[in-house]
Amino acid sequence: METSFLADAMLGRLARWLRVMGCDVEYFPAVDDAELVERAARAGRLILTRDTLLVRRRGARGNHFFVRGDDYREQVRQVVAAFAIDPAARFLTRCLECNLLLHAVEGVRVAGRVPPYVLATQEAFRECPGCGRLYWRGTHRTRMEEELRGILRGEG
């Protein structure tokens, strides 16, 4: 079974890159430690944290993964290795903002919501059922794939 995560306020970039890889990661930057621990327990999520005080809390003691490294690239490599995440298996299947799984949507349903060039050149679109954000295979996807490959190779 896939691990679901809850990232603490210090790990926003890590949370985003894990979502890029399709991982289920909730992120609430304005939540205090007590509420974060409660949310994780209630939702059955593992806390990703760099906060040494948070890991001492009763509810977090057995329910956390301590992320080392100050740089998000080191953090991504550490979490990918520790949880045997396949970066390509579910690439861009979650909303980068909401964390919800994306749904396929027909091009006619996105007309007026994407630039005309995109509508004319793309066949496949995905939409977040929560925020309505649209995704398609554009140059941004290629750049993200290249950046992720570099991160995982230890570049940067």
C-alpha cells in the first residue's frame, strides 16, 4: 500500500515535488504542530518533518519521517529512496495545488479556459476536480521531467 504523507510547514518544495511524482501529500503551511499531528493521525498519514520539536510530540513519535538536508533536492532524493518511490509511475497525476487526483477531460470542455494554440495542438487534458486547474503535455512537463531527473542524479 502506498504511503500518504503530511508535510510540515518547512517542506513546501518537497511536498510539491512529491506531488509531481504522484504521491499523496497534504501540506498546510499555516497549521501549528498540534493540529498537524492530529490531522495526520485522523487521516492515517505519515508526517514528513524537519522539526525536532514536532517529533517529540506524543502523537508524532511513531508517526513521522525525519527529513534531513536543507536543500529540497536532497530532501526529494532522501524521501524517494526511503519509500522506494518510482518517479515516473504516476508523474503528474495529482493537482500540484490541491493534491487531488486529476481526471481526463475532453478538449471541447476546456475551450475558452486554455489558449487557442493549446486547444489546437493538444489532445489530452486533465482537470483537478477540486480547484478546476487544467493540465496538458506542454513544454512545462518536459522541463519538470528534466529537472526531476537532474535532482535524482544529484545535480544542483
